[in-house]
Amino acid sequence: MTTVGTTLRDLVGLGHQPTRLQDAALIMIDCQNTYLSGVMQLTGVDAPSKKR
């Protein structure tokens, strides 16, 4: 039997209904390029575009 762990949403009482996209937050991962060129480099990962 599989049990489900407690999520951050559970801890703050938000439930399991996803938020609306307009209320969502963008989480940036690997801003220091650890997975692109650092000690934890992954193969097949393209460099991000410089466009903004």
C-alpha cells in the first residue's frame, strides 16, 4: 500500500486544487548554471536564450 506524504500546500492549508495561472509564481531553477556547466552538468541541456 502506498501512502501520500504531506505537501507544502497541506502544511499551509491550501488543499489540492491547483491555483489559477494568473495567481501562480515562476520558480527559476539553476540560475547559476550548475546543471549547464557546473559540477552537476547534465548532457543534452541547451543554454538559455539571452532574449528578454
